[in-house]
Amino acid sequence: MTHLPSPTPPTDPFRPIVKGAAKAIADFDMIEDGDRVMVCLSGGKDSYTLLDVLLHFQRRAPIRFEVVAVNLDQGQPGFPKHILPEYLTALGVEFSILERDTFSTVMEKTKPGQTTCTLCSRLRRGHLYAHARRLGASKIALGHHREDLLETLFMNMFFGARLKAMAPRLTSDDGSNVVIRPLAYVAEADIQRYADAQAFPIIPCTLCGAQPNLQRVVVGEMLAGWEREHPGRLNNILRSLGRVTPSHLLDRELYDFAGAGADGDTAFDGEELAAREFLVGLEELAVVEG
């Protein structure tokens, strides 16, 4: 008697992550046949989840691609150096550990009261880009999720007066690296549920995560409050990033207002907006299905 595998149960915490990542990868052509994907593994829930997702697709996708994990040891005091090598060895994944003391540089250059994020990110990016070239990696995968994209959007609006989020796929300035974010459509809450179920050996970041004056934390709390009060709102904001009407913004370089004029104002019809808000209140509008 043939025993068929049991279907994935609806409560499987991996299911929404796979679904969202699959759509993001397809929408933005993130992974192609023959790619060598370097997964940046920090020891946080997001990067552990990203690695699992890409290994899952590697086994099941109709294309062939390689996965290699890389951790950048930034010289933070008390960093448990044994955790990731032991974890990745047990998993059977090719990996490398970069030891670069960016921690001392960041602490030396950052003035009291300033956040370390900008300098830390710049230094980290430079080392990872260089290592990707040494490895012959065609893609660099980062674990940013839906909330990361939306926090960046509002951070840029509030503090930079710029309408800009995170690109799901981008090419570095010198054209030598392609960065992808397969979890761009995935909600942080889904990642947290999966990480809890998997009991990942989480390594907390003592450099940026413990800073009390991070505006990103304030913006994150704002977004979380919106989602509690209006389930589905964050997915609607995310969907709006892919449904842009340039004629109804203010960027004169993006749209020729003088030559063409605006395309009418039916997008602001009151009844349409009221109907959309009503639907959002009923159930979450899943970005991976619409």
C-alpha cells in the first residue's frame, strides 16, 4: 500500500513564510538558474528563517542554485563565536565566518547620544560585498521583512523628507553585487512564530538592538499599533508601494505636470476609499494573493 505524504497543516508556521517568499522571488526575479546565493546570517530570527526558506526552495525549485551562509563577526564583546559554526555544521550548509572588528571603529567614531546604525551598516555592507565577490556569489540575500520595509518608508518620510523604502532587489553602485530580500512580503509576526517553533539559537545584537534612542523603534511601535487597531493595514501600505500614481505626487522629475497635467482625480473618490477601509476591517488582505 502506497503511503502519500500528509498535506501541510493550516497551522504550519512555515507555510505563510514560504508563500510570501515564493511570490517575492517570482515578482522580482530574485533567483535564477545557476545562481550562487550568499545568505547573510546574523544569528537573529530573520536571517535564520531566510536560510531555511532558501534551503527549502533549493530542494524543491525547478532550477538549480547554490546556498552559502556567511556571518560577519564584528568583534562585539561577549559574542558567542561557537553558536553559528556549530549550527551550520549540523545543518550541512557551506559557510564562512568573517572576523572584522567593526565594533571598535563604530564605538570610536560615534559621538555620545548618536545612533550607531548608519556607520555600522556602511562598514558591514562593505565587508559583505567584498566577500561575496571572493566567493563568486551572484546574489546576496538579506533577511529584511515587511515591517523593515515599512519602517524604512516612514523613517525616510518623517526624517528625510523622501518617499523611499527598501528595494526588494538592487544592484550595488559599482555593479558588482546584486542584493535580494526574499522576505519582503513576509510579516514579522509570522517570522517570530516560526522562529519560536524552531527554537533557533538566537544571538542578540548588543551594538544596535540595545540603543534607547532609536527612532526606528518608535516607528515600529506606531506600525504595530495600526495593525492591532486595523488588521490588514500594513499589507495595504505595502501593496501601495507597487501601485504608484506619479501624477498624484509632487515629484516634477517623475512626472511632467506642465506638459501633461494630472490624470484626473477619480482615485480619490470617497465611496471607493470607504469601501476599501471597510474590507480591511473585515479580514487581512493578503499581499501574496492580490
